[in-house]
Amino acid sequence: MNKILVFICFLLLLNTSLSAQKYEPVAVRAGTKVIDYFPPRERYRYLEFVPGRVQFKNGIYSDTRLNYNFLMGEMEFIKSGDTLSIINKKDIRYVAVAQDTFFYDKGYLELISGGQVRVVLKQYIKLKEVLKKDSYGTSSSGSATNSYGSLPVDGSFYKLAANEDMVFQKTLEYYLTTSSSGFVQFSKKNVIQLFPQKGDAIKAYLKSNKVDFDSRDDLIRLAYYLGSL
């Protein structure tokens, strides 16, 4: 009996850690390649390229083997031995990979909960900061965007050697969407703006349930509640 209780507790702790998972920053030293710090098992959503379908808005579709690259922020496929990215992303209706569905809206968004209010997850490896060195060789934090502009996702950038020490971190961002709205980041402010006439009920729910907006499980429960209003 004790062993069973211990096992159940372990599963509960594991589920909690996965629902609000945090990733440690990765420091990339100057003179080394960014991509070398992220082996395939950490760089890709799936262990290998798997059968999938890219469905376009004009009704055309393409069946191929796909994988999502967290580092590049790209859905990739293999053609003639080369790894390529989908170019016309704005024309994508959805991408189905294995049992998962992705949409595209300034990045790939994986559907994690359906219904009246859908929850999607954007996962990518983000450049958080650039560590600049002074004349004494001491590193100090600097804004990544100040040093490299907006740093658009570019596969060639990650394959080149860094010219300064940089810090990357895997990032999870949750978004929601309804039949009458686009994708918006899942936050208290945005939820109330999307459902202005239900503001009091939503505030009461948030007060009694203490929603963590970084928790997958909390957001799925909140989405179901919103769909029932």
C-alpha cells in the first residue's frame, strides 16, 4: 500500500512540474556555434521526422514528414536529403503532425485544448540577453534586441559562431482564441477584454481559483469555464 501511495504522489508531482515547466538558461560562449548547445532531442518537438500534412487556405495540401524546430521556430520537412522550412507560412490553415495540430500566427501554435475557447501553446528557444565584455574582460548583461535588432528567426544565424556571449532559454507562451477572435496571449487582462460582459463572473472565478497563467492545467480549466459562460 505504501508503495502505491508513493507512486501516486510521484505521478502528481510529475504532472505538476510538466504543467508549469521552467527551463534553465543556456549560456553560449563567443566563438562557438549556438546550434551546438541544443542537440536534436532538445531542438525538436519530436524524436524524429514523422508523417504529417500541411493544409493551406486555398484547399491545397501536402503530405510529408515533419518536425517542429524550437530553435529556429520553424516547421521543417525533408526533401531530397535536405532539411527545409515551410516558406509561405501566412497561407497555412493548419499543420497536422502525428496526433497534434499547429496553427501559424507570428509563430507556430500547438493546439492543446479545443472547445468554444481553444488554448494553444507557442514553444521556442529565445535569445534572452547578450553578455558584453568590458576592457577588463568582465561580462555584463545587455539587451538582446539592442545588440541585434529584433533578431528575426533565421536558421543561418544559429548555425554561425557567436561573436559575443549570449544566453538562450526555452520559452512557453500560452494563447487563446474564440470563433470571433484571433490568437491573443492568455492573460487576465486579455481574458476580461475578450469577454467584457462576463467580467464580474471571470473576476470571481479568478479570485476563488487562483489561476497560474504559466500553468497548462490551470489555463485549460479556465478555458472550459469561459466556454460555458
